[in-house]
Amino acid sequence: MERVELLTGVLAKTGDLIEGVEAGQLGLPTPCEEYDVETLVNHLVGWLLLFEARCNGRPYDADPASHRSGPDPAAEFRAAAAGLVAGWAKYGFEREVAVTGGSKLPGEMVFNMTVMEFLTHGWDLAKATGQPIPFTEEEAAETLARAEVTLPPQYRGEGMSFGHIVPVDENAPAVDRLVAFLGRHPAR
């Protein structure tokens, strides 16, 4: 699957999931234990704003973890998504991109982190709000392949960004294998 096509699909579906959140669902828990639905939506928008700015070579001084969305978080997300896709299309992947702090990472790694972030947290949001999981088998399989080459073991475990790999059947749908690889229990 072509990279821009993958990113466009994942972001469009995640934006749809954000739009599908009802006001009465904001306090619901998510599979990502530290976030309720409202916090997860703010996280999605805040991090997308950072990725979009950095992909386009602009500074981003705000803390994405402190972002609070306005009255239409889906519109905020979609606007930033369009800018991010345009940035990758314009500047390509064979470059270094700063994410946080001053250090730069290979563009391919930043891209992989981006699709992992938004497909997985989109899954979290769908699960929490009872929406259908919208991601295709191809999107999930491609994101899993990218996660497997991007996420080293030292980022897993207690107090780390990712949980330990959850065992699932090797024939499970790719989205289940992806979220299990990132430390979530697909059946929950």
C-alpha cells in the first residue's frame, strides 16, 4: 500500500470516529487506561497538530498532551490531517523530521509512528464508544508491519509507552494483531 494512501485512509477513518463521539460518551473509559474518551480525543488532535507542524518543517511549541479541543474536534483533526498528508506528499520521506525536542528522526520512522498512533488510538476510540472498527485489513496489516520494524522492546512494560505484546492467534484479523502487538487486548 502506498504511504500517502495509507495515511489518508487511517486519518480519514480516525476523523470519522472522532465525529461519531456523542457528548454523553466523553467520560467513558478507553482501552488506553490513562485516557477517558474526551482525553483521548484531545490527545489525538494535539498529537496530530504536532506531527503536522513538524512534517512541514514548522516549530510546534505547545505540549500536545495539554491540548484541549474546541467545539468541533473532528474539524480540527481533519484540518491538521490534510496538512500532514500534504506535507508528506510535498517533502517526501527521505529526510529527517523533528518530533519532540530538538532531535530528528528518519522520516520513515516518523511516518511509521504516525500511522501506528492514529490507527491504534482510533481503535481505542471505536471500542470505547461502540463504533465499528473502520480500518481495512490492508491498512492494519501495513501498519503492523511498520510497527514491527519501528517499536523496540525497551519501550514496552510498566511505566513505558507500550505494554507487553498480548498473545493472539496468528490468523486473527490484522487490526487485532496490531493492537495486541502494541499491548492491548483485542477482545476487551
